[in-house]
Amino acid sequence: MAIPSFVDQVTLHVAGGNGGHGVASVHREKFKPLGGPDGGNGGHGGDVILHVAQDVTTLIDFHHEPHRHAPNGAPGAGSNRSGAKGTDLVLRVPDGTVVRDADTGELLADLVGIGTEVVIAAGGRGGLGNAALASPKRKAPGFALKGEPGEARTVTLELKVVADIGLVGFPSAGKSSLIASISRARPKIADYPFTTLVPNLGVVTAGSVTFTVADVPGLIEGASEGRGLGHDFLRHVERCAALVHVIDCATVEPGRDPVTDLDTIEAELAAYGGLEDRPRLVALNKADVPDARQIAEFVTPDLEARGYDVFTVSAASHEGLRELSFAMAEIVARRRAAEAVPEPTRIVLRPQGQAGVGDEFTISVENGQYRVRGEKPTRWVRQTDFANDEAVGYLADRLNRLGVEERLLEMGAEPGDDIVIGDGADAVIFDFDPQIDAGAENLGRRGEDHRFYDRSRRTNVERREELEAKRAFEAEARQRRDADEDES
């Protein structure tokens, strides 16, 4: 089984580190047993960062290890000690790596320029300890906030080689030999088709201009539809300033001639798309062969009449390579003068908010339930320890201050209706009862709020039975009150 050495497209599963949990702690010392809350905050989880490195030319590392997870943040501790932040996981990628969402195909980042970075999966925030949650109304919180899970993504990484000039042509046209002759690159060269299985890069200097040249292996008729290897590697010329048609004038294959070869390759480039605006040069190769030289002299006027700059060259004897190199350098210099050199940047991908524009949350009615969506409510639910009644009351206070209960009343929610926060298995359901105004600020150190429940703690039948019992109790209390008033 062959082991790949060049990989230019992979699927990568990444996850930021989870935030550490905050801690609830009370300071204790001699003669001062209850010295106030001193629980520290949890550390933030580490980020997953893609970093463009100069010495990386392939995505093979991710082919072998497609799952990457940044370290978690450490939990807080007593005596106001915060947990350590998780170390960022830096993944080195080649220049020209394109990052897309694996599910939607959305372009997330185009990493061009050494040193460019993108935070592809952010680490979760650490939870606050009870020392940070203390306030004049809540002087000794008996709870802390949980750390948030790190962001998880599945992305595709696609390498598009950053080269100034792209060489295109049929297999065995001499593209690899041409690169070896004008640069110090030493690609594999043999006398059979498809010798080149990966794009070759060479650095060429012509006068004061230094530029890179890349070839596209396996480009044949039907390449844009998946024949040969051209479909896999045509992406590598998308960034080129110009394309050079390398045409084999010494081929003995039937039905092949320089003009037909040129038309065939141009048809494949047009079918691939996006390359129409690139200047073209034509290199009629293998002029060291007598018959090939005659053919080159014969077709040059026709190609020049089409508007091409034509060069008769030989990779073996180096004939015409100087003129071709300077013509390529002139095109590269013009493009560089017209475009600013991209500076290394740092990009942070942020998930799109769940609420509408200008809103911190939205509420919709779905299957008879009121579903609350929004970055803040969802994050607050993730931070809440539902085994702690005071923490649940604190969540109620936060939602009330945000205006969730007021909006529910405006939408016609009635006592006992199901209110759902979040989506999927992490959704939390509670019974709406605006007459209960319990919260962490109103209930003291160990508040209790019956409105909030995880789905796993109570079934719908249990919630209905409890609500009916409560209503029966209230009705009986009203009857006794009315009877007492009548007697008086």
C-alpha cells in the first residue's frame, strides 16, 4: 500500500478546549470561620489555531490525524485561585490553504501569507467562582458557574499552491524538465506519461524579479470532468498571475499537433472556470529535436495571430529559456505593482448569533412550546449547575433582567406552558409561572425556583400532575378564604 507524501485536501475535525468550572468556597481561618466567598474562576479552554508556516508544503499531517482537540482549562480553587488557561493548539498549514465548512461548503478563511492565522475553534470560557458572583444583595453565593464547552467544527482544508506562474499542458510535454532547467527544483522526470503525481514548485530569478513557477500534472482532455489528474490539481493554478502553455512539438501520437493541443487545454481551462483573465504565454518545447523545430516554426505565425506570445524553447539545450523567463518576470512584476502584498493577519471565526439583528434573544412557538433562542440565554444555561437550587435561581434572575419573562407575557404565554431554552439534547425545559417571583436575589443563600428543570429530571406527566395539584390547592385556599369572609 502506497503511503501518500503530498496531500492537498483533507477533512479536519477540531474542538476547542472546555472552560474550567468555577468553584464555590468559603474562606476559613482561626477565629474567622466564615470569612466570605473565595472561590476562584475556571481557566478558559485553549483555542485551535491554523497558522501558515513557511516550511510546510502539504496537509499530510492532518491526513494521518484528522481529529484535533485543544487542552481544557483548569478548574478554579479556594483562596481566590483561578484555574490555568488551556494551551492553544497551533496547527501549521501551507501558504494558500483554503478553509471551508464541511457541511455547508461556506468559505471560512483563505490563508495567504506567511504568519497568517485563523482561530478555527475557540475554547470555552471558564466559569466564575462564587467570589466573582458576590454582590451587595448576594454576599455569600453558595454556587459557581460551570465552564463552557469549547467550539467544535468539521472543516475541509484545501491547498491551492501560491505560485506566480502556472505551467499547463499534456503529460510528457516537458513541464517538469522546464522547471528543472530554469530553477533549482529537481522533480522526477521520466519518459512515460503521468510521471509527475504532485505539483512541482520552482523559484526562478530573471533580472531583479524572483518568482515561483508551478506545473499541473496529468492535464488531459476531460480533466475538468475528472479524467486523469488535472481535476485534482487545476486548483493549484487559480492564484497564478499567468499561465504558460507547454506544448510538445515532438510528439508522435496520432491526432496530436501544437494547435490541437492548445485548443484542448484551453477548453479544459474554460470548463474549470475562473482563469479567463490570466495572461497566456506559449512555450513550444523540445526544439532540440529537428522535426519539432520545423513544426514550431510552422505553427508560430498562427499562434501569434491569435494574440499569444510564442517562445520556441528546449529544456534539454536551454534554448529560449532566458527569453521565456524574462517574459514571465515582466507579467509578475506588473501584477505585483498593481496589487498590494497581503500582510499577515489573525482571523477569529465567530459563530453567527441565534437571535435576530439587534436582538439579544428571540422567542418562537413550536409544537405548542415557547422556544427561546439567543447567544446569552443559551450560554447562561450551559453555565448553570441544575443540581444547585441557588444557581437555578440565579439563572432565573438573569433571564428576567434580560426581559424574557416580559416577552413571554406579551406573546400570550400562560402559567404551565412549556418554555424551552436551546436546541437539541442540551435544551432545558421549565414551566412558565410568572406569579412565582423566586430567584437567587429573593430567596437568600439557598434559593429555590421550581420553574426550571432539565428534561431528564421530570416527565411531562409529572409536570402536569404537579401543576394540577397546585391549582387544586389554590382553589381550596380561595374557597376557605371566601367562607371565612362570609362568616365574618
